[in-house]
Amino acid sequence: MKLSKYNKFVKHNNNDYLLFNSISGSLIKVSNQIKKDIETKNLSEDNFKKLKELGFFKKEEGDERATLRKKYEAKTLNHLNKYMFITVTDRCNLGCHYCFEEKNQWINMSDETVDALIEFSKKFLSATKTDSFGIGWYGGEPTINMKAIKKLSSFYKDFCEKNDIHFSQMIISNGTTFNESVCETLINLGIKKAQITVDGIKEDHDKSRPYLKDLTLDQMSPAQRSQAQKLNPSLSLNVINNEKPKENLITKSCFDEIIKGIEKYVQKGGEVSLRMNVNSKTIEKTTQLLDDLHKRKLFYRNENGGFLYAYAQPIYDIGSCGNNNYESSGCGSCPSKTTTEDPVTVNSMKVSEFAEKVHIIKDWYKSKGIKWFDHSNEMHFTGDTCTANKKYEYVVNPDGTLTKCTHDVGKPEKVIGSVFDDNVNPDDMNIPNTSYDRFNPFDDKECFGCEVLPICMGGCKSNNNAGEAKEYEAGCSTIKYSYEEDIIRLYESSKS
């Protein structure tokens, strides 16, 4: 027997150590002497047996990474569990400074495309055996096209029930439309999980995520002007006058609408994953938002089963992707990007800087006794990865074209197929090779030698420019830069 390559000793209080294994997720506390005994394999038979059962020792034959690779590749080819992000519209009512989406279709999914998607799905789910099927309703702002969501959700629920397929669904929304009617409809459709985004406290949020219609041309970033032209094609994007931008540009608080909507949805039994987009300045104030949500008792499951949890992701210059899967096999939503022309860039962060500051949020959770270990959840090997390089998972665009990543919505050069195609089985489809398909973390030198590989599986395939020469920072999971701290917090959380 030999020690696992993925054992990690972390000093904890005087001469004691924490021993963690990132494959099994096992975590124990040992004395300095036991640490030495483990390293020299000078253990009692009883201790050796316990450590072996917990995954700290492996069989001598072969490299354990070969086993991990086999399981990882099996996940990418697995046809039993299928998933789709369905972009029912790429229209949006907000004008976020840092929006990464092209939004160049600027359409709602038509009735014709909805019908074609239904026929495609029937064949797709029947072409190979399917045990489970999941949907992530996506946009733009998906609730702008509730008509399509209603028809498709009802179809999938009925089809899966008849064919003994486990069906799950969630929605990724900006939360501004979550009025009584929308919340009621979502819950009745069985869409009881939502990822909603805020950019910190009200003051910060309303500056970076205003309603698009509230902005004048001279107040818009390049991304906002591009979206404004979609709303009004005749609009000139050139700022003719040189007047100073208005100081008070907010006419209606987007933040207030979102919080009201969240409360309605949670009260009706919805589960909200609240994503807090932060930069190097706003992350310092997130505890104010958390305190407010705590006073509203949103962190605790109510009589209808509804509750909220909050986590953070950085806004920074080239994007990032945390390892925060929420009822989906993909990342659910991609982190935000800025350009040198965008107002928020000056305070943007690299993921390593974010890892240093996110303790602010972790400390808040600890102080409230809320046992939810964020920013490094799933601290063990699952072999799972994202939609981008899973064979039986797609992102459906509003026009019915198919891509492999939510980053690629509306990008013609990334299209790999269409719901109007006759062939639906990926084994039969003539899908052009993408960089996502070519990327395998076990073939990548940087990933292969990384101690957190079993946890992150190569990180975000889009942000690390999968399959190309790159430096990883953007695509890596936060845990790479806070590994020891996260192990300590995991241990202390388990004991509190």
C-alpha cells in the first residue's frame, strides 16, 4: 500500500494536524506523532486499517490518477443523465456594465422553435437510455418568455413521468420580474430552485445592474450601448453631446424589486441560490447584505420548504468559474467579465485575490452558526464536470441552435447543431470538435500536477481557454488559492 497523492496535512493548534484527502473527502485530526507514523508507514494494524478505509492509503498498482481519469471520462460520456440549459430568450431588461453575453439574436424562442425542441427532446431522451433529465431555464432574462417555459416545462414533466425518468429543473434569473404571478407560476410548474444575482448592497447593486431603460447614452458602457441598440435599432450609439453624465441615474431601484421577489418566491416554497457578484471594493460590504437577509429570516427553511443561501463570485477582467453546482450538471451561470472600458474594471479582481478576501463571508456564516460551507463545496472527487464537455448535455439558443457552454449563447461560430436537425443522438450527430471536447485535465500539465484536481476537474472550460496554451488563473476554482484555510474551516464547522 502507498499513501494517496491527494493527502493534505494542515497544521492546526500547536502540534496537532488535520489530514484531508481530496478524493474521498475524509478529514481527521492527528497528533504530530501520528503524522510521522503515517508518513513513515509505521502504524498499528488497527490505525492502518482505519486510514485505508478513509482513503488515505491506496493500492500499490498503478497511478491513482489513472483511476480518477477513467471515472472522469465515464462521466463525460454518460448517457443516463442528460441535461439542457434552455435559453428561452436572450433579451434582458437590465443593462449590466460587465455583461458577457452577445445577445445578438435578441429574440424570444418562437412557437415553431418550441415545437421543434419538443420533438428533438422526445428523440434525444429516447435514443439512448435515460435515468434522469434536468433543465436550467436560462436567458437573457428567462421570465420574459414565460409562455415558452410553461409549455416546455409541462411537456418535460409529463414525458418524464410516462417514461420513468427523474426530472428536475431550476431557473437562472435576475429576479426583477418575480412578482406574485411569476412566483406562483414557477412553483406550480415545479421550478422550485432559482439562482438570482445581486451585486452586493443596494447602493452598489443599483449602480452596476441598472434597468437599461433608465440610462442615457452617455451613461452607458459599450456593453450597455450594444444592448440598448437591440431594444431600439434606430438608436445612434454615438454620444453626440459632451455633457457630463448625470450623477443620479437611478430612477427605479432594481435591488428593491429583487429582494421583494425573493421573499415572495421563498415564502411559496422556492429555494434561492443568491449569487453576490463582487469586486475588490464591494466584497468588503457584503456582510451588510447578509445581515439584512438574516433579519428577514431567509436563511432558515420555512413551513413551505423555502429558504435562501448566498455565495459570492468575483467580477474581474477575464472571468472565473467557482465550483458551485446548484441542481445542475453545469456551472449554472458564468461569472462576470469586464473590459478596460467598463466602469467596474478598476475594482475587478483576480480569483487569487478573491480567495484572500472571501473569508469575510465565511466568517459571517460561522458567526451566525449557519453550517453551510461555501466556496469549496463538494470537497471530494465526483468525476463530474460541466455541460461544456459532457456529451449528452446542451445549451439551446433562442433560435434552436445548440452550443456547449452558456458563455457561447448567441455565438454562431460555436454552434454544433440545431433542434431542427434529424439526428439527435450525439453518437450519430456530426458534431464538430470543440476545444471543450479536446480538453482533458489529466492531459494538461498544470492540472495534472495540481493538488486540488480531484475537486475542480480542470475548472471552468471556457475561462481557462480549454485545449489552448494558457495560464490558468481565470479558469481555476477558488479552492486552489484557499485550500488549507478551507480544510480548517470544514473541520471547525463539523465540530461546532
